[in-house]
Amino acid sequence: MGSGDPAQHGGGGGSPSDLDVGDEDNLQGLKKRVDRLLGKLDKSAASHKHIADQKVSKEAFGSFDEAEALSKEYDRIHERLELLSQMLGDQLEAMSLAVGMADRDYKNVDHEHARRLAEIQKRSIANWEKQQKLKQQDEQNKHRKPGDHSGQGGGEESSDQATP
């Protein structure tokens, strides 16, 4: 029937020692892995700072209608990438802080760590709300007819109105 260790049949695909977090070395190992991931993200082109710097100006697309539409779509996607990158970095940092605190059994929690976690939580809530608004805007834009620029710049409700 195979090995006699029932923990190996949990379906998780990892060895039982991969799942054991009661050992101090495992928590420290997890914290080190998360910190390495965060460091790699910060140094990569996917970091929030790098993505923000990789913006293409509207002029680079040209001045005809299709170029303007492409520029607007680029800005829309770029904004979402910045947000997602910020959220990923925040979650990795929060995980690192939480694992470090758990490793110390939450005793003598550094006030700076607690403040930083509260800051990340506040920004995460704001980013989630922003993401929901952007999603709602995307849904509204799906139902807009091509060439209809209503809602973009506070103009008329509909561009189908005849001019006198």
C-alpha cells in the first residue's frame, strides 16, 4: 500500500516537513524566502517604483484618433499594473512582518512593525477600493459605443445629440 506515514497522503504534494511550521527554523526559513522574494521584486522591472517610471507619453503614440485611443488604453492598463505591483509588494512585506512576529510568539512586538502593518493594511484597503472603482469604470466602458466619449472629461451624456 505504500509508506505507512499518513501525513504523506494529504494530497498537498509536499513532504510533511514542508507543512510543519511549529519549528523555529521553519518560520525563519519562510521569513528568509519571503524577504528574498520581496528583494527580487524591488529590484525587478515589476516593482512599483520601476513600473511608475516606465510610462510612455501620449505624444509617443501620435496624434490621430487610433493613437489617442491606444494611449488611453495604455494609461488604463499601466495604472492597473502599478496598483497590482504595489499590492503584491505590500502583501509580501506584510507576510514577512507577520512571520517574524509569529516567530517571537507575538511577544515584544516592535512598535515600528505594528505601525508598518497598520500602514500596509490601510493602503491595502484603499488599493482594493480603487481597484473596485476601476473595475466598475471598465464595466461602464464596455457598454459605451465606439466613438462615444461621454464620461471622459465631464462632457455631454451622449455624443449622439444633434447640434443646431
